[in-house]
Amino acid sequence: MEQLWLVPDLTGTFVFALSGALAGVKRGLDLFGVMVLSFAAANSGGITRDLLIGAVPPAAFDDLRYLGTSLFAGLFTFYFSGLIVRLSNAVLLFDAAGLAFFAVAGTSKALAHGLNPVMAIVLGMVTGIGGGMVRDVLLTEIPTVLRAELYAVAAMAAATVVVIGHMLQPPVTPVAIVVLILCFGLRVMAIRYRWQLPVATFARQSDVTSKNEKSDNSGTS
């Protein structure tokens, strides 16, 4: 069970670190800023998950592989950002891949620590969206999960399949592959076709007043 979540966890750490570092490079941060953003984007979701399930100290602080993976991805992106930027929609693809790997890792680790299926799904989603939220907050942007096409929903769908697989006990590898394809595919398709949940609409009082005034003026004319 440990290997089940460790491999996707480290893989998700790497791709989210690339995503975070590339976002920092595009915003003109220096080397230190890029490295901080790389570590934060790669590990914030996992740290939150570990604290909530009582796995302390969090793996990101206890296992040097997480730090090393984050720093390597950050350095690579800082010095070879041009190569990554030339890839089509690089940030979005890295982000989608990281979301898929973290959803698998977070849910699997939560199940390994004895959480019930519902909370395992929640923690799988938190693991997937946490790093991206911290990355966006550090860059003073509205977190992608609050405004983008099916971001948290994709992570929740993947976590749900992991839980179902855990309950039915099929071979682990096929389930993991299906989950990764599902989450990554759903996120990419949502980006491509702009699938999203309903967005709240809010009419400000000033807007309503302005429309009423225009209506009155039109009637007077």
C-alpha cells in the first residue's frame, strides 16, 4: 500500500513543481522565488493531507525525495524555461497531470491510514487542489480551482474511482491507470471545450439603478 501512493505522490510532486516554477518564471520571479513557488505548488496539498490524517511530520519534510524532486524541477524550469514554454499549453498540461497523480496518491494514502471512503475522497481532492491553490495565492491570483473548468471535480472523480477500486479489490495497476487517464482526460477536455460548473451571477445595485435610469430615459424620449 505504501508503494501504491508513494510513486504517484513523487510523480505528482515533480509535475506540480514544474507547473509552479514555470508560473513563477512567467511572472519574472528570481531564482529564490521560483524555487519557493516550485516547492509550495508541489507539496502544499500533500502537507495538508498528512496533517489531517495525523501522518506527522508530513512526508514533504520527512523524506528528502520530495524536497529534491521539487528543487530539481524548479532549477530545470528556471534554466530551461524556454524549452518548456514552447510546449503547447505547458502549464495547463503539467497542472492536469499533477492533479491526476495527486488524486491517486492522496486517496490511496488516506485509505492506508484507515479513513472512511467519503473522507478518503475528500482528502484525495484536497491533495490534488492544494498545491495549485497555494501557487495562485502566492502569485496574487484567484485560485484556479475556484474559477476554472472542472478542476476540483476532476480530482473528486478520480478519488471516487480509487475508493471504488479499493472496495472491489481488483488488480491495483489497472485501476491506477484508469484513474490517471480519467482525471487527466477530464481536465484536458474541460479546458479544451470550456466545460465548467454553473457560475454565480450577481447584479450590483448600481447596475440595476443604471439600467432603470436608461429605461426611464428611453420612455421619456
